[in-house]
Amino acid sequence: MPRQLQARAASCHYAPMGSVDPVEAAGEQDPILPWRLVAGAFLHFIIPAYLVAALVDWQLGTPANGESFLRHLPAFSAIFLAVYAAAALLCSLGAAGLDRILRGRRARREARDPAAPARRSAQRLAAAVRLGKGKFGAEGDCALEQLLHGHWLHADPRFQSLSADLEAVVQRSVQALAHATDDGRAAIVETARPAIDHVRQGLAALEAAERGRAESEARTVARYVELRYGASDFAGEGD
């Protein structure tokens, strides 16, 4: 058994690597919602905006002396905060509404895109590997590495189902690990590793089926060419 585990670890160590990490290429990080950007901008610039508004109020105030301005400052600050909070709320709600419209348009456009299922399958694979790395021990990392660098045909619905299964196993297992005790974590890892390995075996079976299909098609085409352009068709031309 140790020798078998060592051989599997070695195969992971020498797994083929591309010039671009598929995990990074898939873009796993969720985008920041526009309303959060708008709200964050309002919070970030509240002090500069307050200072500018106070300076304008100082210049426009009558009489423009320090003592009267200090007495006026609490009321001015309350008005400024109320107006600023209302503006931040309105702009954030507007950004949220606009984002919903844009998301709907993007979803409809993606639904019409024939390459969308394959793209989502590749993203599921990369996200699952990224999430599961370091969570299920060396054997789990090995299986995930082999899956990441396997020969996936994401346009094929069978491979899409396989990536969906992998994503479900990794996500549920990681969520369970976050709330488990030490003993529970060991049990979850022991359950997740065989499940991930079953996905790896499923990928190997699909890869073998695709290799067999490709070889069969190659033999069929070669046989067709041989029958159509046999040696008898050209025999004697050089004589």
C-alpha cells in the first residue's frame, strides 16, 4: 500500500502543466456587485466631501467668523450627513437595479450561446479544484490534480455532468468541514476522498471511450481510403 500511494503521488508531481493555470484562467473570484462599489465609494469620500462642503458653507455663511461658524457647525453636520446618506442610498439602489438589468441581459445572451455549457463546465472544474486543494489530504490533492489536467471535452454533456458532480462533492464536503469537530473532519475527509476518486475514475473511463472512438474512426477512414484507392487502381502505371 505505501508503494502504491508513493507511485500515485509521483504521478501527480509530474502531471503535465500548461503555460496558463486553468484555475486562474477560469476566473473563480466572484465579481464585486456594483451597489457595493458605489456604497464603498460614498464611504471612502465622506470626509473629503464633508470638508469641501464645510469650506463652501464657511465662505457663503454670514457672518463669516469662527465663533458663529462653530455654533452653526452641528446643524450643518446633521444636514450634510442626512443629504449624503440619502444620496448614497439612492445611488446604491440605482446601481443595484442597473446590475439586475445587466445580469438579466447577460443571462439571456449566455443562454443563446452554444459554447456556454462547455465554458461553465470548465469553470466548475477549475473552481472545484481550487476549493478542494489542501482540504482532503495528499491523496485528495493528487486526485484533484489529475482531474484538473485530464483530457476534458467540456462540450460533451457527459463531461459536463462529471464536472457538476465534482463541484457538488467538493462544495458540500468543504462546507461540512467548516462546521465539523476534529473527529467529524476526519470522517468527512475519508468520505470525500473516495467520491473524488470515483469522479477521477469516471473521467478515465470517458477518456478511454473517446480514445477508442477516435481510433475506430481512424481505422474506418483508413479502410475507406484503402478500398477506394487500392493498389490495383494504380498498378501498371509505372510499367
